Amino acid sequence: MKRKMLALLLVMLLLAGFCAPAMADVNLTSNGKALDQSVNIIDGRGMVSLSTITRISGADASADADENIKIIKNDTILKMKVGDSAADLNGKVVTAPVAPQFINGILMVPLGFVCNALQIDINWDPQTQSINILYSEKREGMTPEDILGKCFTATKTMNSYKITGNAQVTTNMSIVTPQGTNTVPAITVNETIQGAFSQKPLVMDMNMKVDMPAGLPGAQAQGAQNMEMVMNDQGVFMKMPDGVWVKMDMPGIDYKALLEQQSNLQDPQYIIDQMKKYGITLVFNNEQNKDGKSYWVISAAMDSDAFRQIYQTMLSKMPSLLPQGSATSDQLVPQMMNDMAKNMQADVVMNMFIDKSNYLIKSVNGDMNINLALQVPASAANQSPGQMNMKMLEKINFEISDYGVVFTSPNVSKAISFSDYVKTLAASTKTAKS
């Protein structure tokens, strides 16, 4: 009896092995750039997520509650259904080599079949075990880089603009130690932002309202906190809850160096070159019409490697901004931030809606997914060292308006230093108690 049970178990394991998706070390590249996207092999066919299809082509790819899939790119409409190899391509019935299916909870579609439908060149390189995508697109004779170059030039000419919008940040965190896993309930923070920016002179005026989740330490009773900040060539200023403007004490910061770095962002060619340098991919999404105007939609995507490079470049410039010889600049902050970069995983996509009549950005929306793994030292609560895993998802939606309109920034000439503000606050508290 035991031998029969063992034989049956072996047969089941073998069948499971044949039926499971192959997790071969397959690379995926787009126009020569490696993509940090998962590829599963089913019956010799590469399967990818709908988000990967969008990343490669800029197509609108979605699935409804009934598991119907729709992929739209310009005049091409491809309809598929989970578990069914039959598909509809612009009203014509076609057959996929492998049916769309869920793999590890993620909806996957056959990459080669979708690429052929969207007229995207794809090939397999057995030497490097790579699936290579070759795809480029122009609108009115211009590439995404060409249009963005014109966009940045137009923005620079306008000199100033205003921005309004919102962001939602959801954080999931857990701490893993030999004693077990401690999971912190998810925290969602909603932010409403209004800002005005001027390039010459360089001024940033930012108003932010943050709706804090109930029970979060430091949150006000009404669950919302308001913050106003001004940055100019004199420093960074913040408006305290009692209405007093305070200049943040940042001894040793070279504001001239900071402004010079910012001035580079006013050079359109510099921005395009930096995008290429860090491997940020640009593709056209489907054009949109809104309020009687036509918009190009350009998607800019960063994977973990691109995000990490930008992050590490920022770290390398910290010594020029922080006071030298201090624990902050030489040890504590850089060490902490370098630790964060080691195991950082990121997936960032921003969609820019550009007015075809004047090349100015009308709106920006996007998602930012960041996973961090940090080493946690032993403490009274955790007797052994452990690891803190943090997942952050940020969704943003901004409108940009009032290009070229001069704005008046708050008068911060009478701002006091943060250290003086703290002393005054402490003295007031002491007087109130006495």
C-alpha cells in the first residue's frame, strides 16, 4: 500500500513539473536595453504581464472582471480572454499559440503573438537567451525625444508655471527576525499639492495638505496637516503652524551649488541626455483629446537599474551640499542612504500629456513602486538583528497651468532661524506652565 502511495505521489510531482510554467533565465530587451520585467515560458512561448506590453509599446492594455483582455495601440485593437486561445484582431478571428493565463497571480499574455498583432519586431537570440524587441514610432515625423526636447524648450521660454494635484502613498512594512515576522498595518497618506515655480529668479512656493491616517503618531486631531515651503537663493523656509516663517538651519549647505545643479534642469538637451544616460525609456501612448484640444501622451519609465543610478548620483553630490567633517555628511546619512540603495527595487512610470498646439505639458500622472530591504540592528524588542521590508506605492496626478504668469511669493525676509524658533517655543511653554 505504501509503495502504491509513493508511486502515485511521484506521478503527481512529475505531472506538476510538466504543467508548471518554466522559470528559465530569459532576458528581455527593448531596442537594446535590458528590461527588468519577468518572462515565463509556456510551451516554448514567452509570457509577460499587461504592464510589460504597455512598457514596450505604449499600448492601452486592460482586463475586466470577466477576464476579457483589450489591448489598443493607435488603430489596432486586440481582444483576448483568459484561458482561450481564440482572439479578435480588428474584427478578424486569430489564434494565439498559448492562451492568456494567470501565473503566480499575475495575468500573462503571449509576448510574440501580441507583438505581431501590434506590428512590433521581435526575435529570439539563443546565444544570450534573450527575447529582443525592436520598436520605434514617430508622430508627425518626431520621436518621443524630439517632442520632449521641444516641450522643455517651450517651458523654459515661459519661465514660470503653477502646478496643482494630488498624490497617494501606501506603505506596507514588515520586520523579519529569527523570532518571527512582525507586520505593520498598511498606511495610506493622501496629499493635496499646490505650487508655483519660477526659473529666473529660481523660486519655488509649495503648499501641501496631508491627510494623515487615524492613530498615526504625530497626526493632528482632525487628521490633516498643512505645510507651506519656499525655496530661493537665500535658503529653504517653512511656515510653522502658528504662522511664523522659519529659515531651516542647514549650516554648510552651498546654496549656490544647489542652484547650479537646478539650472542644469533648465537645459532641454541636458535633460534628454540624462534620460538616455540612465536608461529611461520613452514611448508614445495613444493620443488623447480633451476640452477640444489634442495631446501627445509620452510615457517615461524607469526600472530598478535606472532608478538606482539616479539615486546613487544624488548621493555622490551630497558632500558638496552638506557640511564637511560632520557625522551627518561623512557617516550617518550617506551610510543609511547607501544601505537603502543596495537592495532597492523600483518600477516608475510617468505619463505626460503634451499640448500639440504649443508643446506645453498639460498634466502628468503615474505610478511609483519601490521595494526596500534594510538591515535592523538588535534591540530590546528584537533581540536578534533582522531585516525590515518596505513596499511603497505612490500614485500621482498633477495639472500644470498659468505658464508665463508672474506670481508673488510669500515675504520671508523676516523669517527667524529654526533654532531661535525652538528656543522661543520652549520659553513660551515654560512661561505658560509657571
